[in-house]
Amino acid sequence: MPLVVKIVVFLLWVNFLPPLANLLWRESLASPVDGGLRWFDRQPLLGPNKTIRGIIVSLLGGTAVSPLLGLTWWQAAGAALLAMAGDLLSSFIKRRVRLSSGTTVIALDQLFEALFPALFLSFFMPLTAGQLIAILLCFIPVSFAGSYFWNHVTYRPPQKNYPRLIRSPVRFREWRSCHIPLFRWQVMLNLTSFLSHQVFLAGLFRLTGLYGAGVRNALRVQVEETSFHFESLPDSFDRFRILLLTDLHLDGLENLTDILIEKVKNIDADLCLIGGDIRMKTYGPIAPCLRQLRRLLPHIKARHGILGVLGNHDCIEMTPDFEECGIIMLINDSWEISRNGQRIWIVGVDDPHYYKTDNARQACQRVPQNDFKIFLAHTPEAYKRAAACKAHLYLCGHTHGGQICLADKRPILTNSKAPRFTARGSWTYQGMSGYTSRGAGVSGVPLRFNCPGEISLITLRKGTGADGAAC
């Protein structure tokens, strides 16, 4: 490999590691280099994107590939350190001309982080002036193109009034799951999911002859009626009925939407809550599930409307379509339900599982502390944060109750980081009641065993009683 190419690859590597670390570890150990200090112009010295962690991973990564350049470890580490010093100098200059952190400027962003280490390496390697210029001419456009693409994918909001925190891990996951031009590559980008579900698990059940039975089981959706008693429930909401539909995965099973329509059209509810995961896969087209959703929602009878939250299968780009269908989407937000001069609140948070963008504090900020609160999340994984907000009832899904369970109905896997007592049905935590629906649809493989799908009908009752009891 020519010497110029080796050095350019080395520089690209050490400059790629800090944003990669941010993608993998988010805010962990991400202390800013400038400690939050400001310069004499009252602007940040460097900005929050320049972290001590970034410098450390660049040093370690540069040291690890020292054999590529035929250098000692300390020579490679010195080059990596100077690359980071050049990057910091570029940030310092951009702050002085009042460019915001994360702004990409061609040449300024790349010049010093390539020039400083290249000059340093020239003391140990036979580099001519022409080769130094060639290194800059190669590195600057390639690094700029990579930086532009990275910022476009991981930081730029996809729509006006983007309702999530703009963090690189979140935007990268959205790009993998929702970026329309990449649909043709979605299987490659989600190869692990494809192999484990569509190839391994589906193939295993076909070999055992149980695949057909599993599909039939998945279409035997049950209506589960449950009641919860609360002394603090306003009198006007005694016997208030909530239809909870979660994990619909409407494009995953043929005839599922027809079965759900037959079930819900005979249910008279006061409120309908949608717990997320409308789409079957975590990647691919969104139109098929939206078509099924538009068929289902007109058959739901709920006096106070339909509220919903996003799940880990739902793209943020689907939010306007959900709302156009008639769902009021709560993305770290709350909604007041009034009845005869009294009120309760529905607090809905963004997905706590995959995107990890739930913010209970933000969702509860408009809600008076002593008012009755129902906390709606896609998964049970935000249960501690809900309890800290003094929620009375926590409603969720995501686990599918295990979907494929042992004969005694114990789930083999729950796909949740929350304790197993939250995996299905009724539960309590620090005085907060909770209910985890088994979900109406299926995920991964379109099969169920010892765990039928569920439409949940929850009745709120004033007073004391056996919570979680059948109505």
C-alpha cells in the first residue's frame, strides 16, 4: 500500500473513532474537554462535542494500528494526539466566528487534523513535500464527505418540529429503520434480525411441523377484561373503560386486521390507548401497516378519542400519518381527559427500549402533582421513572407476554430489560399499579404458543378492591 494512502487511512481512522464512541456509548464518560468554560467573547471555548472520551479512544485506536504505518506505538499515539489537537483548534476557530458546535466547514475542519500529524510523521518516515500535499488533498475531501454524511444521518432532524432529542445514536437508528431510499438495503442493514427470525426461528418451527399451529394460535386473539381500584380516582371516572391496543404489527399476519375489527367493533369504551408497534418489522416500508391501521381505527368506539405512543418498530416519520388516521400521539407529552368538571391525565412517553428517548419528567411537566395519572409507554422499562412521577397506573406492551411460552405460560424471552414480574398481566411497584398487555399481533416470527394475543379492556373503579381482577 503506498505510503500516502496508509497515512490517509490512519487519519480517517483516528478521526472516525470519536463519533463512533458517541454512537455506541452516548453520554457515558463524555466529559467535554473545555469543561464548559467560555472564552472572552462569552462563547464556548470548544463546545460539547469535543470530549475527553473522544481523545482517549482516538489515542487507543491510533496506537492499535501502529503496525499499519510501521511505527512504534508511541509514534502512532503522538500522531493521533496531534490529529485531535488539530480538531480542537478547528473547533476553537469556529467558536470564535460564532459557528455552532457540529457545524461542518470544508477545509477548516480537516486541515489541521491532517497537517499536524503529517508533519509529525515526517520526522520518522521519508515524506516529501509533494507527499504531504497529496495527503492533504486526499484527506480533506474524503473526510468532509464522511463528516457531511454522518451529520446528515445522525444530527439533522427529518422533519419540522422534530419531537425527539437530536442524538447521534437515535438518528442513526432512525436512519437504519426509516430512511426511505435505503429500503432496498434494509435486510443487509438488519442482517442479524433477518437471520435470527426469518431464517433460523421460522426454519426451526417448519422443521418441527409446528409452524402452521403457531400461526393459527396467533390469530386466536382474546379480549382480556381487567379492573383496577383507586381511592384517589375522581368520582366521575368510576367505571371508566379503557381499550388498550398494543403491538398490533398489522402487516405481519394475514387476516389479523379483520379479526381485530370483529373484536373491537362490539366494545364500547371511554378511551382507546395505542401502545405502539404498528409495523411488523423494525425496517422496511411503512405503507402496508398504515393501510391496515386506516381500516381498523374507524371501528373503534371511544368517547374521549384515541391516544397513542411510539414503539420500537415505529418510525418517527410515521407520526403525521398516525395523527391523520385519528390518533393523538403523545411523544413525551400529556393529555387531559375531563368529565363532569373533574379530570385525569394520560402521560405518554417516547420509546424506552430501542431509541431510549422516553422522558417522563418532560411528559409530566404540565400535570399537577396530585392529579390522577395514567402512564402510557411502549414497554415496562420506564416503570421506575413513572413511579417517580407519582403515576397511579402504568400501561404498556412490547413483551408480547413472551409470545412463545412454556406449557405453564412462563415466557422464554421477554425482550425487555425490566424485571420479569412486569412481563405480562397485572403488577405493582411502589404503590403504582401496572398492566403489561400480551399484545394483539406478533413480532419476529408470526407464531404464538401458550400465549394468545390480547385486546385489553381495563376498567377504573373508585375505592378499594382486588386490582387486576377480571371484570
